[in-house]
Amino acid sequence: MHIRKTVVFVDSSVLMRLIGMDGDAAAREIAEQLDERIAAGQQFVIPVTAIVEVGNRIAQQSSNRRNHAERLQAVLRAAHDADPPWIIRAVTLDQQFIQELLDGNSTGSDLVTLIGDGRLGTGDVALLVERDQFLRETAYVRAEVWSLDQELTAYS
């Protein structure tokens, strides 16, 4: 078993690429990066927010929906493996979560400003809320966001 030093929250952009929504070559590239990160001792969390976003994007496709849905299912089931590459952690969408979302979490701007300026969407801010709640509720002291979105990565 690897000693994992950093917990990494996987954004929907990475998850979509991993399941092949950007083509097989892009999927192989992300899979290689994932293998390198695992070898470096990183532990991964797939946030509920990313699962919802990816499922919605799959449903909106005009083709390959079933194929991508099956690949997403395989990713989610891998969380139950003996030595899983990631965990899926329950999140409670309660008043505290909504307040942190409305406040823009740790971004320094509120949700209306973030959306209105086109900097981050609701899913991005919800992922940051999930990350910060995870840090408050676990022994981890550092969590980063693995995203292909530079704006979101800036808050990692």
C-alpha cells in the first residue's frame, strides 16, 4: 500500500477526459498522469459535484451516451476496490453547505460575482466547498484540485 501525502479532488474536466469524452488519446494521457500521481503517493477524492456534472454532460451528448455512462460507472465502482485509486465521500447539502456556496467559499468573492464575471460556475464553487469541508472533517492538512480549468486550479 502506498503512503499518500496529498489528497486531490478530481474536477469534472479531468473525469470527463478520463472516461473518454475528449477521445481515447486524451483519456490515455489523463490515465498516465493519474498513474504518475498515484505512484507519487497522492490520494484522490471524486467529489459528488463532479459526478453530477459529468452525468449531466453525458446525458446531453448526441452520441456515445451509453459508452460514457458505462465508463463513468466503472470509475465509480473502482472506489470499492481493495486498494481504490480514489474515494467518493458523502456530502451533506445542508444550510451550511449552501451558505458556503453563496459566500463563494474561499475565493474572496461571492457566488453572484463569480458567476456574473464568468470566473467560476456553481459546480466549481461547490467542489471547493466539498474540499474545504473535507479538510475540516479529516486529518488531512492539504488538498488540491486537479482540473483542466486554470481558473479553478488557481484556488487549489
